[in-house]
Amino acid sequence: MPRVTTIVRKPAVKADRVVDTITLDHEARNRRHGTLKGEGGTEILLDLDMETTINDGDALRLEDGRLVQVQAAAEPLLEVKAENPLRLTRLAWHLGSSHGLVEVAADALYVENSPAVAELVRGQGCTATPVERPFKPERSAHVCDHDHGHHHHHDHGHSHSHGESHSHAHAHSPAHHEHGHDHNHDHHHEHGHGCGCGHHHGHKHEH
């Protein structure tokens, strides 16, 4: 079975290399591994080394260089509109907080067609119209670097170089970090080896 490890994006697809087509829904277009079968019978072993989204018009490149072009399947969705952008924004927030899948367009949201989602949409004062179209929901923002949006390396945001003024640049809430010293220093003092200032820090200084 031919193995696929590379996705060729639509602008780079050469028509003379395409030997088959395959129609995939949004879930299949976000998979890394699995077996697939093209419309013309080409069997494929999908084995991507990283997470990606396969878009409509992209192609799966087989080991011998042949391409199988992807078509995004039409799916039953709700087209959601509102009389003002604020309502759409509020609805998008509620859908995101409930881990709902949402595709954002210029003047509408597209969501999965289910009774629960339809009830939430109408509860926020928006209209929901059933449609069938390809679905390209926004990808999760936490494909997890595990830094939760900030880089906290437990050095408390300040490093003491010899001869520089002692200024605390970190923005931690005092309620969560008590270092045993006052953060509101009105004086400047230099920390050298054996400075004798009597200011003992409970954290490690990087030299």
C-alpha cells in the first residue's frame, strides 16, 4: 500500500502528477494516520509526522511522486448570522467555551448541525439556517506548547548582572508570589560578590 508522508498545498499541485482524487470530511482532513481509498481505487496509508490540516485542493504525495488530490466533502452545517457583530462574537465565545467547532466567515459562523448547537445559537439571539458545504473549523489554539501563553522559568523575570540597578521587572501578582522581600525598592544598589548589603534573596542569581 503506497505510503503518504507529505502534503502538497494547492498552489504547488501539478495536474499531470494527479492520478486519483479523494473526498474527505473535516475530521479525515485533520488526521495524521489511517488508511484511505481514492475515488479511482488507489489505497493509501496516511503517515504524517506532524499535525496539520489538509485543505480542499491539496494533494497527498505518494512515495513514488504521484499525487492524490483532496476534495473537501460537503457536510450538514448551520449557517449562523446575527443583526450585529457583537452577538456573533458573544456566540463564538460560548461555542468555544463549550469546545464547539466553529468556522468563522466575514459575516457568519458555520457550526455543526445538532439540536444542542441550534438551541445555543437561538438562545443568543442569532439565526441558524441549515446548509451543506465543506467545513473548515478553526483549529484549537492549545496544540500545547504547555507554556500557557507566558514563559515562566522560575527566575521571577529578573536577572542580576553585576553592577546594574536592582529592578524587578516581573508582573506576578503579589498574592501568588511572596519572595520574602519588598518589591517596591525606592533605592538602587549593586549586587557584586560580597557586596555586604544584607539583602538575602531566596532565589538563585544567574551570573
